[in-house]
Amino acid sequence: MTENSDNSETVLPDPWRACVLTLYPQMFPGPLGESLSGRALGEGVWALDAINIREFATDKHASVDDTPAGGGPGMVMRPDVVGAAIDAGRARYPALPIIYLSPRGKPLTQARVRELSAGPGALLLCGRFEGVDQRVLDARGAEEVSIGDYVLSGGELPAMVLIDACVRLLPGVVGERASLADESFEAGLLEYPQYTRPRVWEGREIPEVLMSGDHKRIAQWRREQALALTRARRPDLLADEEA
């Protein structure tokens, strides 16, 4: 909170907040403490709270998992332990949506990232082993989110991906706000190719149109390139546009 010269008080906005529930809190902030996200963290644009799930275990061995009901390999994170951890996070930050990072979740999209970055933040549950008991996900209303069709050792890296994607959209984090509008997925297309100096490198030249100074031609070329790349690499993104 700061005071103006007329002695009236100005309340500073609350930072966007990431509350991470994890068995490995020491992994945070990790890469989030560097570059744009690290600077924004230091400036208080966003805040990070890593809660150790193991602190909510109730036995002398601090057990957080048990064998799968019905048999099968691996271990499953216990609902009583995870539920207590979620409740602790909710008690601190009641407004945050609960997101469970899982390969079976809905794919994380730029549209969902924009929604989350416009809100107060997110409470992110990082699973390990074979996952989390379904009952606690249902009971706490967790949204399952996936960052891709592959499996990682845990939810910590996906949580970092989601946080980074949200933080860079916060006001003041990226210097040129206009640059965000031309990125992949913002307009439903992949981004067009980018070039910079030198004009000729290893015999390869920057496309002539980009050096023309004709902004209308440049915009048209970029649109055509974006469409061509999207059609070749992600035709699913064109389904709505070409329907």
C-alpha cells in the first residue's frame, strides 16, 4: 500500500498467485526464477507458494501413497493426504481454481491460459507415481489439464509450463504487448516465420517482401505463411476457420 501526496491511500493490486502442491517443493521456482518470469516474481507481479504434500501425512513414515485398489503396478497417492494438502491451499487462497496436471486431462490451450492469467491465479496439484485417488479429485472439484500427449515423472514440470504461460501474459511482464498478439495460437494459427539481420546468412536471404517496407504486403505474406504452416503441421486448428 502506498500514500499519495494528498494523504489518500492507494491499494496496490494483489499479485497473480501460483500455489503448487507437490512432493518436491525444492523444485520451485526452478526456471521460473529466471528471465521474464523471474524478474516479474522479484517485482511482485506474481507470487509463488510451494506446499509440501508430505507434511500432511499422518503416520510415522510420512506415507503419501498406497497400492492400487484392484491390483496393478505402482502406487497411488492417498486421498486423505492429498485432500488435506488441497484444503490447506484453499484455506490460504480460497479464490484459486484447483488444477490437477495429468496426461489424461483436457489439453492446455492458449485460450485457457488467457482465462487463468486474467484471474487471481491457480492452485496446482502435482501428482506422482500412478496418479491421485479419483475420489479426492471429484470431491475437491479439480480440473484436469494436460500439456501434451506424453507421460512425465510427475506434475511439477507441467505446472511450471502452465505458470510460465500465464505469467508472461500479465501486464508489464513482456515489454512489447503487441508482440503477444502475433504469437502462435493467439489468432488460431501457428506463427509465421521470423527473420532478423544479417540480411544474407550462409547464402540464405531474408524474403524480399519483408525488406520492402510495404506493410500491407508484409501482413498478407505473414498471413499466408501462417496459414501454410498451420495447414501442414496443425490442420486441426483450421477446422473451424475452413468449415
